[in-house]
Amino acid sequence: MTWSLRTRLTLSYVLVALLCVLMVSALANGVLESSFRRYARDAQTRKAQAVAAQIGAQLGPEGAWDEAGITAIGMAALEQGMILKLSTPDGSVVWDATVHNSGLCVQMIDHLAENMASRYPNWRGSYTENLYPVRSGFRDVATLAVGYYGPFSFSDQELSFINTLNLLLLWVTLAALVFAVSLGLFMARRITVPLGRIALATQRIAGGHRDVRIDDTTRVRELDGIARTVNDLSRSLGEQEALRRRLTTDMAHELRTPLATLQSHLEALIDGVWEADSPRLAGLHGEILRINRMVADMENLARYESDSLVLSRTTVDLVALSLTIVANHQPQFRMQGIDLAFASDLTEAQVSADSDKLSQAVINLLSNALKFTPSGGFVRVRVGRSDSGVLVSVSDTGIGIEAKDLPFVFERFYRADSSRARATGGSGIGLAITRAIVEAHGGSIAASSEPGKGSEFRISLPLATG
């Protein structure tokens, strides 16, 4: 059996409220019970002592008792649940409630027993009698036996108070439950409705919609965070979809051009328009090599991005490696009238890396700078410290990259300007390969650029340990 989140939250609020109310009620009842029992015993003692004092005042100066006054006091005490019996020191009985009105005494005891049984179903009370001295002046003149239903009992007023308090606690419990249900439904709605929108948005994204956005805010940090994540996912998938379509277009164009060339040349050869001389065949061979290079680049990228990429790690001095690469590429840059320089803030920078693959990453950045830096420009390779280790940067004074294109330069086959990129050659996956190599080494790569002024690519790698 599965329950909705709204039901679970509502029941949770109800359960918590019910537990709290029950705990408070049990505690209040326990305290009330203990206090009332103590109060009943103390009140019984105080009333008995007060009655003894009143009776002591009924003794006249000549030692005669005022029987009318004692009777009035005895009957009033009987109404309060006390049965009085007054005896003198010689044992003679002055006044006895059971003799004066035996029926009323029995009725009073039975009534108190009923009161206690209604409160405590298993109550086992009995008739209890305590003795109190009766004083007149400064001497004891008699003994007052006070009988009552004990060990303690509640009068009608006291029992009514207890029952009213219990009823009040019951209403408080019911009110708390109603409030808990209302609050639970309200809070559950505040959570489940946004979650429902998020679920609907993810379903639309799964259905192929890439323009999904959740604009509603809930003022709940976690829910708003999930909504932002879904929005980011939708935007990212939309960007990836656009890149995929662009990739399809670029791949089709990259393959169409050499294939169209091969087709037209072969048709001309078949039709006898051209002779199969060495220059014609060399041209066909060049187009085939171009297709092969594209396929090889794609294979390399797939291998570098795979989880099974094996790195032959050794301790490599990144300063020496970069300096060697720059020296090897000096002639190529010089031929195009571009100044290639090297600088380092460190004498050495030891990293754990695959020397060949790391060299490929730096060479790819140099090749990229060579393509997009005009004659008379400047390219600099620099090695220095970074927050996480060592930094290799390749900066140029080339054409630069537009801000809208900068986040995608490391995507495979992405070209900021397709026509210009094709004119410079290349398959458009060099930077994607570079990123894959750097990330395989546990590093990161970033780019910054300003159109018309140049670009800078930065590789950050952790230093070797041990």
C-alpha cells in the first residue's frame, strides 16, 4: 500500500499533535490527581481541626455543654462528609451523629462511595475515624472522633471540578487534532503542489521538450533549489540539443565536401574528361586523407573520453615539457609571421602525467592559437602556480571569441564561426580532446577571451606528491 506525500505529511502532523496532547494530558492528570489527593487529605484535617475548635467553644463556664450548638455544628459537619462523636475524658458520650441521625450518616457514606467509584472504578474505600482533642482555654476537655469515607473522598463540587477539567482537556485534544489536520494539509499542499509542478516539468523534459521552465517560487530553499536544478537541466539539454543539431550539420558538411570532390573527379575520370595523371590522383588521395583524419580525430576523442582510458603516468617536469614544445613549434610560427614566446615563474613543476597525452593537449592549444592569430601577432606559453597546483596558459593576440560562444568552445565540433573555422582547417574537436586529456589527469581547463584582442586558455594540474 502506497500513500501520497500529502497524506504522510498530514498524518505526521496529526500524530505529533496527538502525542503532544496525550503527553500533556497524562502529565496534567498525574499532577492534578496527586495534588487533589493531597488537597483532600489536608482539607479533611483542617476541617476536622476547625470543627474541634468550634465544639470547644460550646463548653460553658460551669462546665456544661451547649447541646443545641453542638448539634448545629455536627449537622453542618455531616453535610461536609464528617460524622462526629464527642466524648468526655471519663468516656461518656456528649453527642453522636449516628445516634442523632443514623439514616443521614449512612446516606452520606453511600453518596461519597458513589462519588469515588464514579471517578475510580476499582476504588476500595472504607469508613475511617480519627481522634482530635477538644480544648477549652488551655486544657483538653473532650475528645472528638471524626469519621469519614477514606482514606480520602471528593465532594460533589470537587468531583464536578475534576470532570470539567477532564472535559476541557478532551476539547483541547480535539481542537489540537483539528488544528494539526488543517496545518498538515496546508503544509503538505505547500510542498506537494511545487513537487507536482517539478514532476510535470521533468516529464515534459523526458518527453523531448527543452523549453521547460519553473518560474514559481515557494520560499522553501530545498524546493526552489530543485526547481533551479530542473531549469538548469532543461537549459543544458536544450543547449546540447542545439549542439547535436549543429554537429549533424557540420559533420554532413565536412563529409560532403571531400566526398563531392571525390565523386566529381572520379566521374570526370570515368567519362574521360580528365586523365588519371599523378596530380589528379594526388588530389583524390588528399581528400581521402582528410576524411581519414576526421575519423581518426573522432576515434581519439572517443578513446580520451572513455572511462577505460589508460594513462602511462610518470613524473613530468611541466616547465621542461612546455619549453620543448615551444621550441619545436618555433619554425612553424615563424613561417606565418607570429611571435611565439615562453615564460615561467617556476624553475620546475613536477606533475604525475602521461607525457605524450599531456604534450598533445598543449600542442592542440598552440595549434588553435596558430590558426586564429594573424601574421604579426603574438602567442605566449606561460607556466606558473595555481590555487590547486601548477598552471599552463596559452595566450594569443588573435581574433578572439564572442562571449556567447565561450561556454561551448570545448564541445566537440563546436565552431564559433563555421565558415571561418572551415577555412582554417581542422575537424573542430581539438579543444574537446584537450579537455578530455586534462580531466583524465585530474585537472581542469578554462578559457577567457575578448573579441578582436585575443584569447587565453589555462590548464590547471595537481602537483605530484611524494
